[in-house]
Amino acid sequence: MLEAGKWIDAGLSNKNKMADTIAQQAYVNTSRDVIIDRILGRYQNGLGKTWDDANHMKFFDDGAANFPYLSDGTWFMTQHRRWGLLKEDPDYLAIARKVNQIEIYKQAASAAKVSLPKSESRSSKMLDGVVWDGSNPKQYAASFKVKVG
């Protein structure tokens, strides 16, 4: 996966080859333009508005794109809690550590000579403007106005 992501991110020609493959009937069965436009950050809202997103899809990003961040794993569980798939708050971090298998990733990254991020967690600004950093998943999961339970 690391080597494939690195190859895709290496240039437009590789992105086009990947889009040609993924668009085939055996995979997504769509126009390659639908795939390549999303990969390059070209969007349209269906109402005539189009835009290019400078922060387009990345598959390697110096190894950061595939790293199993603990903050990502805990975020997914907060959404399960929000929508009632988890009936109570688990030990978010302990479960993320078991699922994300960072040590296995580190071994693969070492074999592929891929650098590791400085931290096992990261922060992200969500669509609603809230910054998620994984520091208090219980509070975050309870903070949504729209939720189940």
C-alpha cells in the first residue's frame, strides 16, 4: 500500500493510469473522468458551480496519508457512539491502539523506507469548524446536537 500510494502521488501520468484501472467495470464501473476529477480536487455541486480544491486527495503524502493515526480511530468510534452503535463510551484510546496496529505499520514503513509522522495522533478541522484532536472523545461524542440516544 505504501509503495502504491507513493507511485500514485508521483505524478499526473500515474494518477491517470490509476483512474483508468479503478474506473473499469470490475472495480467501480464508471467514467475515468469521475475518478480523476475527484483525485485532482475538481468538484462540481450539480447546480453549475465548479471549483478546484488545492488540498486534493493524496495517497502517500510522505507516508502521512496511510498512517493509522490513533486520533482517526477514536474519531470513528465517537461517530459510532453518536449514532447509537455503541451504547456507552468505551476506552477509546485502548481500542484504537488494538485496531490500528501501529507497530505493524512501522515495520512495513521501515521495510519500504517510509518516514513516520512525528505523532501517533493528529488534529483535523471538521466541516462544522470544530477541531478534533482525539484528546477527549467522550466529550466530543456527547457534544453533537443531532445524535441517537
